[in-house]
Amino acid sequence: MKTPKPLTTVLSAALVAVFLVPYLGFAQETRVRAAYSAMSGSMAWVWAAKEGGYFDQYGLKVDLVYIGGSAQLFQALLAGEVGFGVGGGPSIINVNSQRTSIIAIEGTLNRMIMKIMGTQQIKSPADIRGKRIAITRYGTSTDFAARLFLRSWNLSPEKDAVILQVGSVPNILAALQNGTSQAGALSPPGHLQAEKMGFAELMDLSKGDIYYPFTYVAVSAAFLERNKNLMRPFLAASVEGIHRFKTDKPFAKRIIAKYLRIGDDRVLEETHQLFSELFERVPYVRREGLASLTQILSERDPKVENVKIDAMIDNQFVRELETSGFIKNLYRDK
């Protein structure tokens, strides 16, 4: 297994002096809560940052917790229960429909990594009519994936098929297995588990030139205003976690197995391969992903048209990481 190089050997002395000293010296005992919203491989980079000790390396004592669903996560951000949230999908648009209160500061995955899995009998749009598609919760990425899938087949979720909220990825798999639903929206490695159970891929939503805010780091506007000094170290640790996940496969597979409780090596291999390719080296929040999603959501909810897309994106901290040479130096041997 390749051992990650110590930070001081990776960065030049000039970078350490100019870029890292403000991080390492600002507050060695700063404690903050961070939460992630899904038990999915898309969250593996934050597990890598935690397990690899990178938050500690930058002076942050991060208590990492799970809060199921981005809508619930954002409520925790607004209530001040957590400082940083790793979420995804349309919830950030919905919560900002009245005024900007949640801001995305890092876009770690800008593609919709979601597949619609269904019974072998579903071969055409006609076969899905009257059937159920299981999702985690309304307003999440799984919900949007199901709606996008139906739209691509010229079907309506209100008229032609039922979108069934079941609460979690394990519950989607259970709904498929017991026949409660005939299709389900799953991100890796969930779709691989469905495949092992005999279900077929109906659509891969990651294909094509489609940007989607699948996983991003968000903070409340109030937290950002009060704690700008925490943004840079948190994102530096994030970038380190992404790099470690991409370049240290044994380590990555161990954390996937630990957090998702998966022992199947094939599933671990495929999950690592997928996300190591799709996690962003330079994790900007992609405006076009939020813009297209806003347009689609406004068709069902007119108040979404009030959302100011640029106001809910702050890429300045990622830009600093890039322009300083910090990210380039992490990958200089790759």
C-alpha cells in the first residue's frame, strides 16, 4: 500500500510559508460538527478526510455525524447544530427559495451518479405505467433521478407511475426485494447490490453531458460570515481526503467497507473505481448544474424562480486552493 507523503514533503517550502501557516496556526483545538446526508459512496471522500486525520492536520477537531437527507441536514445547519454539511441535490435550491440562507462552498461531485434499477420485466415505458419507483425521501437526489427518468420516457410521476418514499437506501433494496416497488433509484454501491439480487439497469443518469449538484459542502450564511477562518482548513482537508481516496485504493476500500458495511470485494472495487474517477480534483461548485436543476424545479414550484443562483455559490476558497498551487502539488506525481 502506498503511504501518503507527509504534507511538508509534498508542498514546497514557499507554499508552506504562504499557504499553510495560517491554517496550522489559527486554532489547534477548534472543534466543529460536520454531517453527511447519505450512506453512499459519494460521501467516501469525507470519511477519508476523517479517517486519514486530515481535519486534525489542519487544526480542526471534527465530530462527523450522519443526518439522513439533505433537507434534514440543512435544517440542522440553520439551527446551528452542525457547522458543515455534506449534502446534494435540489434541497439547497428549495431552502433558498425565499432568501439565501445556505451556501455551497465546494462541489466534490458534479454528476448525477444514479441508476434506475428495475425488474427484468420492465423493457419499455409501457411496462412502468402504474408501477412504483422507490426513493429515499421526496426532494432528494433519488427523487429527482426518478422524475428525470420518467420524463426521459415521456411519463408523468403524477399520472403514469408512483414515486414511493421509503426513507433510506437499504429500504429501497428491501422494497425491490419484497415487491413493494418494481424499480428504485440507487447510487453506487446500492445498484450493484440490486444487480446481485437480479434487477436490471433501466437507466444510467451519469451518462451524457449533464451536470448535477450530486455532492457538495454547504454552510449556513450566518456560519460562513462568523467563521470564514474555518473554511480554508476544512476545504484543504477535503481536498486531501479526495486525493487519498483516489490514490490509495486499499485505504479507500477499507473505509467504504467500514461505513457502508460491505464485505463483497467486487462491490468495493467497483465503488472505488467509479468514485475515484468522478470526485473532482479541483472541487468547484458547478453553476450550470444548479441552474438546470432550478429550471426544472421551477416548473413544479413557481417560487423557485426567485432563487439567486450566484448568491448560493461561494467558490473563493477552492479558488485559493487552486491558485496557490496546493492542489497541483498534491497530484504532482500523478
